[in-house]
Amino acid sequence: MLRLLWNINPVLLHLGPIELRWYGLLFAGGILAAYQVGIWSFERAGGSRQETNRLLGYVIVGTVVGARLGHCLLYEPAYYLRHPLEILAVWRGGLASHGGAVGIVIAVWLFARRTGRDLLWLLDRVAVAAPVAAACIRVGNFFNSEIVGRPSGVPWAVVFVRLDPLPRHPAMLYEAGAYLVIFGAMLWLERRTELGERRGALTGALLVLIFGSRFAIEFLKEPQEAFEAGLPLDLGQLLSLPAVLIGVVLLGVAYRRSRSPARAG
């Protein structure tokens, strides 16, 4: 049976001592795409392009810092606690999406305190845009031949030549596809339903959809760290469960209260 042999060099080109990687290009492209969607969501909800520009800086820093700390402290704490300066070496790889999500929330909270905007209103705007960035990042993982799935005999299995000769589920592409579908769903929910008018509802919907799909797809992934082999669920699933629960709570609370103003106080 024919298999897709994936052996793309993760480095797109060299600019002197600098490497331009597919992952970095897709990461940046995802941020830019999310930014364009964020402008639309802000303006539609009564915000401004200027606010979106300011919030973008907060979100980028929160994403990178949170994702890096999440990887270091959740997946390899023993190593990084012994070598704390290595945490700063972001260019060597190692980002965790759950940590990135926490970093985004903290960044938006800081922005809300600075500007007087309501936190949940801001998070709802980010929630509409975030899935497209997440999809691009997972495609970047595909170019890096990382976060691969378990060996499989399905016709669309991929042999990641840089890893081993086994055909595997392209789990990162499953996630990318799921996130694109969720992106479409979030646009529809904001434009066609009352969720966009209830603070926290879009954020709750995103948490349920993103981390619910993540939980399911994790069953097809190889464990990322050796210690996960002894767990009934892998770490990604264990971290996704509370996120889904928080999403359900936010949806329930949103449906019990009337529309709230965008600005606090």
C-alpha cells in the first residue's frame, strides 16, 4: 500500500547564521490571520482597531511565555529546574498549548486592568480568532515531524522519515483540521446566535470545542514523554479535562445572566 513519505527539511532557508523554519513562518502567519479576525470581531462588538493592535502585543507575549513555561514545568520539570537558564532558549523548541492558553488569559487580564475593558468581553473577542492560529501552529508541527500519532494501517497514514519507518496517524493534522472547523463554528456562533451578546459564552464554547477535540485526538497520539506511559490518560488529556469543565461553567453562567456592557464599572 502506498504511504506518504514525509521528509521535508524543517528549515526553509538560511539567512547567514539565522534559520527560517516552516514552524516559525506558520506560527507568525497564524498570529497575523488571528489578528485580522480579531479586528473584525472587535469592531463588530463595538471596539476599535487601535485596541486590537495593543492587545495583540499582550497576547503574543502571553502565548510564547505561557507555552514555554508550560512545556518546561509540565513535561520536563526535572531538567529545567536543574537548568533554569535553558527555559529562555525558546528557539530550541518546546511549547505547550495548555500553557499558552493560560498565558493568553493572564495577558488579557493584564490588558483588561490597564484599559478598563471587561475581561470576559475581551476573552470572547480572542476566542473567535484563536482557532485559526492554533491550526497554523499544528501545521507547523507537521513540518517539524513532531507530535506524531501512533502507528496505523489507515490509507492516509504518514511515514515521518526523520522519526522512523512506521506509518502513523498524522495526529497534528487531525488537530489542525479540527481547529479550522472550530474556527468556522466560532464565526457562526458570533454572527448568527446570541452567544456573542452574553459575556463569557464564546470563551466557554471555545474551551469545550478546542479541548474536547484535543482530548479525543490524544488517543491517537504517541506519548510525548516517557512518564505518560504509566498514566491512564496522557498529560494532554488530563490538562484538557479542567479546561472543558471551565468552558461548561462559563456557558452555564452566560445563559443565566443578561447581556453585559463591554466596559467594567
